[in-house]
Amino acid sequence: MTGIDSPEEARARLEETGYLVDDGLAVACFLALRLHRPVFCEGDAGVGKTALAGALAEVLGAPLIRLQCHEGIDASQALYDWDFPRQLLHLRAAEAAGVTDADRLERELYDRRFLLARPLLRALQTQPSVLLVDEIDRADDEFEAFLLEVLSEFQVTVPELGTLRAEVPPVVVLTSNRTREVHDALKRRCLYHWFDHPGFARELAIVRRRLPGVSARLAEQVTALVQALRAEDLLKPPGVAETLDWVRALDALGADEAGAELAMATLGSVLKYREDTDRARGLDFAAILAGRGAGTG
Amino acid sequence: MTGDGPPLGGDAVLLGFARALRAAGLAVSAERVHAFLRAADALRPEVRADLYWAGRLTLCGDRDDLERYERVFGACFGPGPGGEPPRTARPAPPPRPRVAVREAPAGARGRGGADRPPGPPVASLASSAEVLRHRDVAGLDPAERAQVRRLLAAFALRGQARRSARRRPARRGEFDARRTVRELLRRGGEPAPPRLHARTERPRRVVLLVDVSGSMAPYADALLRFAHAAVRGRRTEVFTVGTRLTRVTRELSHRDADLAMAAVSEAVPDWRGGTRLGVLLREFLDRYGQRGTARGAVVVLLSDGWERGDPRLLAAQMRRLHRLAHRVVWANPRKARPGYAPLAAGMAAALPSVDAFVEGHSVAALERLAAVVRGADSGAGTGTGAGAGAGGAKGRERA
């Protein structure tokens, strides 16, 4: 359906959207499309797990349907619900019009038009579509088991309507921050990919691709600084998302390059803990910038 | 999901690889192998990089699996395609001494119970369960130990209750529009009494950090069995600390206690080493705690607080933990010793960030610990021991 016949093609198509992938992720995306398997993404915050779903949606020209998990989420929030007020209104209207055929009325009440499709059902009914199940580790075990059923069969049974099946299964991306062990039964049905922080070259390429209007030198310097920060022992090492934020912040200030002072002043866009900021202040930004500047001329 | 991949020439090789992975400790189920074969079939199985990724994506299920996968792949097919090797490259676990009976490192303590050997059985004629409940588990003979194990197996650790986002039908509470209207529908539009619902309560997550270093050796077995019983409460995570941090929740989920203990001793590489509480606590917070494991949870440290490293680091990490967790409980088996004072550098550094400081040396003490975790007994570190003053840390320190 997508004309993606190899991992290389998957990579090329994703890169067109500005999302750069490494070998493993290219293979994962290709297999997800070919074998209709969900991709299970784990890794630190800000490494592009959620962005992957957006990029896939763009590649496929499909809507992105997002299900944000939280504690206590249940089937009626994730799958479907009946629009009770409208059903009641319908009932009243029928009564006022003098309809006496009870059977027909009942059938009408549980018509599709009164069915409120929540993200999972919407993903099954939309073809093609990309379904993002975000932060699955926040949901409870019961919800995981329920999700397992939906994702392995790609169908849902509504008692009043029967079984609704996806003709083309949606492309599914699950993300987890590892706050809790996700059950192995769910992971078994997925392709598991661990997201690492990118190296300098790839991160620079991502920045250049995502923020084409920014000066090359600024992108390079900020990337070097972030890489240096990641090597430090921080509470929350910055992700690619923070790198982009930092570049945007400096660019908004009209900077063509990141002077040590300016970088120090905008640290708040990368580091979100006081302890981390303190530690970063101890670093010699000028030396890092100079080292990178000399390296690339 | 049916297999449509015809068997390919290299199937035997791939199956052999899967078997090697299983031997290396990966949970390679038949279903995963099936997925692996299909994935390899969709790719070019003769290309090593493709084979590498096909296996890694389908046969691994956890970050901790990646390092072992890397190793087995290297052994079977030569080095991987230079993808990013996982950063937590652990060296192979060193062989573990099992029954090295050794008292705590003499240099580290200097005071307290050092001169008191774990008391020999005094009046052991009547070793009824009631007496055993109060005995220090460090000084038990094998028969008593077995009985204590049975006592420990009866534990269920429940976290303190907190309000959940979920609502349940209830007699009093807020108006439940959805169920009321559904009821109206059922009656064909006739009026019906309003339905109400209220928020449910759920137990908080409990995180146990069990010290398995040398000085805790007499207690490690009992504490881990306690943890095993606690894990059946489902919302409990268990880690061991010593020279390394190891997550053992999965190992402890074996229903059979002895099997679980065997799995844990297999997984924990650092029995009876020194203690680096500060470093390991930081690792715990970085890798798990801050992301949510410790957030809003009841965190219990089962340790004697002998810290080999810098107590300032421990103090800083304890403050961090205290900010994340709902309650921090410290159970110290040595606290019950007469004349105990929390003067070990680590313990003293940690206490300001501890909400409840309790004993942890006997079944009765662990029962009390369970009550504290449940929130039933909020009396922090009361009763015996000189640590009560510092331990009743009601004046929570906020940084």
C-alpha cells in the first residue's frame, strides 16, 4: 500500500519528512509496515519516540491518531462509547412523532451514528492510519491486557453492533518511559527498539534538517555543547528536543553563533533542574566552543 | 496472524541462534522466534546487518537484553553491524561466593554492635512461632530459618491508599450522568433516580531497595523473601543494591519462593560486596525513580546504612528521593541492637530525608514495616532505639 519495499526506502521516505533514522529504526519501520507489527519504542525522554509516529503518518499520508495513556484509563476512553444524550433525544423525538415500532426504535438507538469512536476504534476504522499509544507504562495492567487483544486481532466487538474489524491494520507505535515493566505478552507482539541519544554527526544533521533557516555555525556549536552536557553526570541529560529548543532560543535572540555567555544565559531551554544548571555553569563553554570551532574551521 | 513465510534455507541457522540466545538468558519464546523468522524472511537474511536487526527487534524485549544479544550475535555471526551498542555494557558477573560467613567489615563500623556477635540461641526450647517472630533472623538455626520463611511467605505489602482517577458506582458521591442516562434509556425515557459515583482508592506503588552487601549478609535471605511476598501485591518494584543496582522484580515474580530466590541469586551479580548506597541511589533515581517509579510511591530502603562512599552524595540523593516519593521508609536490621545509634556515616546522612525509621531484623519488625508502608502506622521510628529522635522526621526538609 505504501510502496516501501526495503529498509533503505523507509529511511529515505522518513528523511524526506525531516525525521532522520538510524539503521535499526529503518528496519523496524519497514518491518512494522510489512508484517503489521506494532513498534515498541523505549528510551530517554526527548529522543524522538513520539516524533516517529508523526513522521510515519506524514510518510503514509495518513492521519495520526493519538492515545495518551494515564492511570485509570479504561475501554470507554480508549475504544468507544455510546452518545447517551443523543440517544435519549432520539427516543424522545420518536415518541413525540408517535413511533410505536419498538423493535425498530431499539435498532435505531444502537446505530453507528450514536457510537462515539475513541482513538483505538477510530484507528481501526480509518484506513490507512497511524496509531500512537503514548506512554503505555502509565496505564494499568488491565488496560495493557485489553490493548493486547485489540492489537493482536485489530478488531473490536461492540455487543450491539457486532465485530468491527480493520481491513488494513493501522501502523502502531507504542512508547514507554520505563517507569514500570510493561508485560512481556504485549512486548512479544511488538518490534522492540531502544532509542539512544544520537552522536554528534547525526544530531547535527537532525538540527540542520529540522531548522533549515538557522546558521550552520550556530547549529554546530549548540550540538557540540549538548553533546558535552550529555557526557556530564546530569539528572536529566538533554534530548534532541532540547537541542532544537536551544537552537531556536538562540536564533530568536538573533544570534548567529553561540557565545559562551549567551549560551550560559539560555541554559534554561536545555536544563530543567537547578542541580544540572549548577553543574553546567562549572563547565568551560568557551573551550568547548573553541574546540569545535577549530575542528571544523 | 498466521505465518506466511515459507521456510528459508537458513532456518536451521536462525533457530540455532535463537537457541543460543535462550541459553544466554533471553526470554525467547516460540512466538518471538516465529516473528524473527518472518522478519528475516522480509529482509535479506544473508546480509548480516539485516539479520542483526531482525533478531534484535523481535527477540529482545528490554534494554537489558541488548547487551546479551550483542554478545551472542557476535559469537554466532561475528561482530554486529556497529549499530549503537547499549551503553550499559556490563562486564560478565564474577563468580559469587555463596556461604561466606563473615561479619561486617571491621573498619567500617567501629562502634555499635560490632562487639556483639549475633546472639546465639538463648532459650531455644520453646521456639514457637510467637518467639520466632521477635528473634533476630541473623541468629537462627536452619530449622528456625525454615519456619521464619513460612512466616514471611504470608506477607502482603500494600502501599498507602491514594485517590485514583477512576470512578466507581457508589451510594454517595458525584452525579454520574452517563449511567443515569443509560438507565433512563433502559426505561424508555421514563424518569429514574440519579446514579452517583465516587473516586476509587488505589494503593500506592511500593519500591523496595534491598541491601545485599556483605554487612547485610545475615539478613539478605529473609529480606528478599519478604520482598518476594510483597511483590505478589503487584504494585511493588524490588531492586537490590550493593556494589551494583539490579532490578529483581521480574525474578521475584515466580510464585514459588525458592525458585524466585534462585532466579534472584542468578540475576544479582554483587552478593556480599561493599555498599555504595549514594552512587546506586543516584543510579536508581536516574534510571527508574525520576521517570516515575519513585514518583508518589512509598520507597523502602532495607539497609544498615554502612556507606563506603561519600556520605554527602548519599545525603543529596536521599533529598532527591524524598522530593519524588510520597514517603521514604528506612528499615535497619541493626536498629534493634541495644545501644544502637545511627552514627554510621551513611545512616546519619540519610536520616533527615527519611519519614519513618524502623527496625528490620525480625518477622515482627517486618510486620510493623508493612503497617508503616500501608500508612496504618504513621508513628515514625517510635519505640526503641536511639535513632527515634532523628528518625521521626516529621519536619520534612524541603530543599
